[in-house]
Amino acid sequence: QFNLGLCEVPNMVNMWGIYTPAKEANMYPKPVGDLSGWNTRSIACNTKGWVVAADDAVIGCMPSPCTGELGNGDKKKSSASPMVIDTLADVYVLRVGAGIAHSLYIVRNSSDADKAALEKFKLLDQSNM
């Protein structure tokens, strides 16, 4: 599999390992060009891809086949190349997480503007489950 890690060089993320079975493994850390220049604060990987919280955006890459782990809703379930996840454009994501069939976004909820931005998302009420 593969790993992502922050580098001592500011605004640079490195990757090593094998990202897809069709390509050769990166034996040594190599910079991820699509993440250069972003102020990255949180990284998460799963077996298929990764998500990163950086600056005021979330960037993700989950190649097919995916079932919506990226967080783009019904419009695009997977992306082989990194893309900004625009469904999270109005919220400030503090931390990201990823697992076998999910991604997790912990967002800021401290101001009235934050709370208003969160109102556009559906609430999953699990109180009677």
C-alpha cells in the first residue's frame, strides 16, 4: 500500500509505497505535486485513496470503484486525480479521517457563520436505531 506524510519543507506532502497495482512502488518519499503549496493540517489514507485538509479546502483522491467515500454527494463518487471537495467549501474542516468505505470530516462549529454553513447538511438521527 502507500503512505502520505508531511515534510519538514513547508507546504509539501510526500508519498511512498505503491499507490495503484499497475504502477511501481515509490521506494523513497516523493513530493505529491498536486499538494505543493497547500498549508496541510490533516491527512488520512485508506486502501484506495486519501483526503487532506489544507488551507480553507479539503482535497481528495479516491480512484474508482468508490461508493461516495470522497464526500461529493451524488455528482461524483470517485476521482483518480486530486480534486477540491466543493461540498465542504463553506465549512472549515479541522481534521479528516478515512477508512474502508468512508471518509470523516471534523468541522469547526464555534461561530454563527459556522453553524449556518452546517445547516445545509442532512442530519442523521440515530436516536431510535
